[in-house]
Amino acid sequence: MTLTVTVCNPLLRTPLSLLVDDSCPVVNLTYYWIRQRQAWLAKHTPNAPFRAGNGDPAKLHLVPQTIPAAFARKWGEWCAESGVQGKFSIVPYPAGVARVDQGFPGFPHREFTEWMRTVHEIIHPNFDITCEMMTHSHVVDLKTWQLRDIWEQYEWVDPPVEELAEYIAASMQVLKDAGLPCEGVTSPGAFGTKQEESYARAILQAAQEVYGNKRPFYLLHVNVPPDEWPDVPIWHADRANGTAVASIIGCTDDWFGSWTGYDAGSPDRFITADLQGGVLPQVLARELPCVLVSHWPGMYFNGEEVGFHVLQEVKRRLDAYDPDGTQTRWMKFSAIGHYWMARQLSEIGVTHSSPSAATLQIATRFPTDDFTLAIDHPATQVSVNGAALRQVQSRQQLAQGTFWNDGQRSVMAFPLVEGTTVMQVELL
């Protein structure tokens, strides 16, 4: 008998994650972005037809110039209490208005300080922090720190490859100098789309250079149709050195409050009240990471908190969809990326010392928590690197450090460490 080994989703649960784009301390990026975009269009294409993607200047009065730290704290505390996790952007130099490493001069210092405290204490424990390039509007001249007449998400859809790593590293460095972490990169709009391979390599280079991060992630693709939903693409993997970069993909559009903060969304687009319709059940049925797309201005929605209310209802429906918590789990982007690296880049070997005993060896340079394997035979005892796993009696009880016999298979979960992990299995 030769055991068949399968790497499963972590704890047999499909990852859920919330991405929050266009966020930054104090200022509302949308307000400044629309003003700058309209000025650029008036200069370069004054007769161009209206396009909603450029913002509606007639609705600019609905967009506040700032978003208070009190809302960030309220939102972050609810996410922590509700178990919601994901990715939260901090634009380093939003619209070229103020830099986070310089304390946002021109804005109330107390408000900036409270914002930064909230990010550190409330948001970051549950959300990875990323830069969203430098400004999310104009490209910055790194020699002068002046705004250039080209845009990160338009002209730099096809960016100059030779400038990418330096530009990304500079964006990360601003966050680092402000005392913030930066676990990955968020693309403003379609930034880098036409040079994705080079873009991914530049992210990996910059992350190692600035933060010593050998396994970053990035967000570029969103609103991918459920029938085209891919796995987690891993770029530039080096098994020997344990380096790689993961592409985390959003499976929705922003149906919370949009990037504008004046286009109200609906929970039904995510998951309907009967728990059958919407995009999320389709993605969850495929057991692939289910990443919800949002933008910070839409969460606040000029103080009406429309996007936040949609999020709360979506969370209630997802809880009803998975009432015993055995099908889904909320995860940070970095945790998803690390798990999929381990899943795709670890080598697993099986040997048998007798018909009722097997040894599994997992060699990897890509550690992760909650690594979950299934073998096609029930087990009576399992140990990992000499430490016994505790047997549990239900899927709901499956946790790191346990194993569970599910009919004719056994499922075991444990922390996968860098190097070689030896698992001893006594078979029923």
C-alpha cells in the first residue's frame, strides 16, 4: 500500500479576505484624485467625453477632504471583534498632498497621530499593510519629489522596467521611515499590467531590499469572473533560497461604496439574503481564496458609512452561510500567500516501514501555519518532528496540532517549519 497525500486548504477551510484600497491617514484620496484628474484632462483632452472612471466633478461636493481617525478606529475595532482580516493600503504620498513619513504637515497633528496609532494598534493586527505605489495619482520624480505629468495607473500600466524596483522601494521606504510595516504592494488601478513579470520581480527585489521580506505579495487583478477564478499565482519562486512573490486576486468589484464614496453598493452583489446568489457562493464552491474588494472612501461614504454597513451585512450573511465555521476562515493576504507558496513549492515524500506505519518527509524553504495534509487512510497516531498530534472527533475541532479521521482518510494540521519536517503515522 502506498499512501496518497493531498495538500488541503488550511484547516479544510476556504480563505476569506477583505482588501481595502485607497486608504491613508487623514486625507480622503478620492477628493484630491478627482481634482487632479479633472485638471489633467482639461489640460490634455478638454473635449473628451465624460467617463465615470475619472470621477464626476459635479459630485465632488459629496466627497469630504478628510476621513477621521475616529471612523478608522470604529471600523478597525468592528473588524477585530468580527474576525475580519485582509489587506489595508497606506498610500505613502497620497496624491502628492502630504507624506506619511513627514507627519502630514498642513493637517492637524493630533489627528495624524491618532490615525497612526489606530493603524498600529487596531488595524495592523488583522490587516497586512501595503503601499499603493507612491501617490495613486501622478508619478513622482524621485530626484526632486515633484509630481510628473504622467499617472501611475495610466501611463505606467506599461511602466519603464528599469525604474520599477527603485520606485517601489522608494514607496516602501516612506512607510518604513514612518514606522509602518509593509508586507506587500497594491497596484493603483492597472499599474504594471503590461509588464507583470517584471513588476512582480521588482516587488520581490524591493521588499527584500527595504524590509528583508523574502516572500511578499501583491494585488493587481480584481473583479475576475468566478468561472475564470484562478488559484494563487506564484512568481519568481526560488526553492533553494526560499524566495517568491504571490499574486492575490480579488474576485469581486467594489459593491460596498465604490472608490468614489458616492456610489452606494449592495450586499446582494456579494451574497443574497437566501445565501444562494451573488458572486461569493460561486467562488466558495470552488474552494479558492475569496477576496472581497473595497475602497476606504466608500466605507466612510461622506460620514454615512454606507460601505461599512454593507460590509457588516455581508459578514452576517457569510456567518449564516457557514454557521459552524467549518467551511471558511478569514486570513490576511500574507498568510494566504505563504500558505500557497508552501502548498506549491514544498516536496513531500512517503516511505513505509510496515503495512501499518508510514513516514512522511516534507522539505521546504516556505514555512506556514496550519499546514493541512490528508492521507487516504485513517490513522491511529500521528507525530510531527517527534511531537504527537492530538486526535479530534470532528471537522469543527480541527486545529493546528491535531488530526481527524474523516471516514477513509485522515487529515492533519501542523506548523510547517523551514527545513525538513518528519511525520510519523500509525495507520488503522
